[in-house]
Amino acid sequence: MLCGTRGERGADALDTQFISANVDPSDRYVQCAPGTDRYRFRADESGYDNLFVAGDWTDNGLNAGCIEAATLSGLQAANAVLGRSRNHRIAGNYLG
């Protein structure tokens, strides 16, 4: 089922989608297009009480497709699992 950004259905919904055929190894990473931070969610914002997420695609303060963002996200997810604040024992001025 395909749904457009304004509720379009079927073929009309395709006009509102970002479509990419990822055929090269370098295509398989999280893109950080301007204005897309609002679509990322934090480690503890999955919508489920017992589900925490980690990865460079999350809202981790660095928000870039790289190992540093994935590591930062993993630390934040661990803090969430342990009931700590998001940035407990994490230092850096990139955190929001």
C-alpha cells in the first residue's frame, strides 16, 4: 500500500515519494538531506514502552550517516534502557 504525503493513493502517491534504486555499495547508507531531521526519532521514541532503537538514522544529536552517529545512538539507547537521561556520561557540544 502506498500513501502520499498529503493522503494521495496509488500512482498519484508516487509523485510525493523519494525513489532510488540502490545498486552501488556507496548508496546503502543513511542520507542526511537538509530539513529531514524532523523525521528522525530518539532512541526512546519508538512509540512502544519496551522498544529502544539505535543507528545513525536516529535523532542522536550528530544526525549523520557515519559510525560516530551510530555509536552515539547506541550509547543513548543504552541510557534509555537503563532509565538514565539521554546524554548520561556522553560528552560533546553536538548534543541537543
